[in-house]
Amino acid sequence: MMRTMHLSDGRYVVAVSGGVDSVALLDILRQQTGLELIVAHFDHGIRKDSCQDRLLVEQLAKRYGLTFVYEEAKLGPRTSEETARRARYAFLNKVMREHQAVAIITAHHQDDSVETAVINLLRGTNRRGLSSLRSTLTIKRPLINVPKADLVEYALRHKLSWREDATNLDNRYLRNMIRHQLTLASVADKNKFLSLIQSEAQVNDKIDAIINNVLSQHLHAKGLDRGWFIALPYNVSKDILARWLSSAGISNLTRQRVEQLTTKLKTAAPGKRLDVNDNRVIIVEKQYLALKSRDR
């Protein structure tokens, strides 16, 4: 069995699309003792034949004696990558809550890490963009250091069956265009880029540790120290705000939304209420920025 990240014992939701990556992942995981696996399949409704993917995954779960859960959406062929991703993770998070699972496991691999870094660079990434595709507390990516070619070789060697997604050949999607261009790049260039991603991840970990430490010194029962926050350099305050909100369970804000909130919080007068999302608001007080639940 190929070398992957070790997972602690517990119940996990495994995202299985039916492609070679997730099929290989499921076969590897089902051999690890101490794991209770919930096989989750999300049908985006983008392709006419996507129901065949669901049938394949359902048969795999049955063969392995695992619980199978799926949801069918009707997003349509013109759906953007971001819309499809958000719908998929909304489903996976719902399954995780319903089954009281430890985390979600995805089949993201080394090639995905490189592609995501390139996409983020093209979009004008912040410091986390190069190393954004990593494991978190609720999303585990045990294959993130495994090349795609190794997964294909594993699937062939173990005579696994999978389905190829025809949309992966459509260069209207940015990821597909980048993927096809990367196949022309030299192995040496890819290895250099991977080293850069890993170095950036280590630097980000150190920066995050510093931010957590500083934030803890200025976060009080009533809220975040307003005067201190206003005096921070803009780029630092963005990171502080994002980390504060993340620690309160708000981690799905876009970069643009964090930037907007940072600007408004630095200039808003006491008494101002700023919407964070559908459930939370920040109330600007004289000395503190107070995060509150929205009134119903």
C-alpha cells in the first residue's frame, strides 16, 4: 500500500466521485483498521450520464460493506467550478453533521496541490494561496503528497473500476486548462514548485502561530480591542480579522469580504453594526469590536 497520511480512529465521511482518485482512496482506507467510513457521493447534475457514477460508487460501498449516502443536484452544464465546489462541500458537511463524523476525507493529491497553487497565483493569491490545499481539523487529505500517476498505477494493479469524467477534458474550466498545460512541464520544474509550496506552508504555520498568540492578548470577553485593531497595518489587520472570525466558527468568507469588513471596521463609528454573514454581526463599540448573533 502506498504511503499516505495516518488517520486517527473514528468515523469519517469519504467523498467518492467515482473517478480513479477517490476510488483508489476508498480502497486504501477500507484496509485501515479503526476507521468507520461513510461513503458520500454528490451528483452535481452537470453531465447527463452522471447517474452512472453514483451507481458505481454505490456498488463499491455495498461490496465493502460500508454505509452509502448520496444527493442529486441539478446544477446544469454551465455551472462554474466554484458553484459546484460550494454545493459539494455543503452536502459533505451536512453528511458529517448528520452522522457525527470526525471529519471529511477527500482524494486531493499532489497534482491537485500544484494546480490549485497555480490557479491562486493567477487570481492574485494572498500568502496562503500557495499552500491552501492542506488538511484541516474537519477536512483530511491523506493523499496530498501522492502523485496522480501513483494512484492510477495503484488502481490498475488492484484491478479497480472507475469512471472518467468527460468534463475534465473541457478547457473552459480553468483547472482543466492548467492541468493540460502542466502535463507539458518538466518533472524538475514541478519538483521545484512543490518544494516552494511546502516551504510556504511551513512559513504560514509560523505566521499563524504568531497571529494566534498576538490575537489572544487583545481578545477579551467583550470582544476585540478596537483601538489596537485600528492601529494595525491594513494587511496585518486582515489576517487578524480572518483568524478571529475563524476561531468563532466563521471560516467561509471570501477574501473580498474580509477586505471589505476590515476597511469598514477601521473607519466605522461606535454604534455601527456590520453584517458578517446570515447569522452573525459585528457591533462597533467605543473600546471593542463585539461579535454577536444576529437578532431574529
